[in-house]
Amino acid sequence: MFGRTEKQTLAVEGMTCGHCEQRVENAVSQISGVKKVKASHSGKSVEISYKKDVPLDTSAVEKVIVDVGFKVLI
């Protein structure tokens, strides 16, 4: 179906404020297929909505999060 999305939540360590959340959201939103990103420093998580018909490249997501200065917990 057109417009269908899936969600995946990753645990992220090191975010301490809204600016940190914005850095992560901006970086992850640039990845192909990503529709929406919601980072939470208090919840220590990043929720990613992506196109159901385009598998999420989790290694690319982890890389951009690390590149902006945070740690993805597996």
C-alpha cells in the first residue's frame, strides 16, 4: 500500500539536550527511505519511521549517529 511505514527504535547514549536530539534527527533524516525521526534525550532513544517497501539500512543509521557524536547501544 502506498505510504505504509514501519518503525524501529534504537537506544542511543550521550544525548543530553534538545540540541543533541536535533543533531541526531537531522543526520538520520538524510538517509534514504527515512520518513520521520524522533530523538529523545530523556528516553535515550531514537524512533525512526521508514518506508515499508525500502528496508532500513541500520548500519547507515548507526554510522550517522556515531558521526554526530553519540553511541548506539545494541
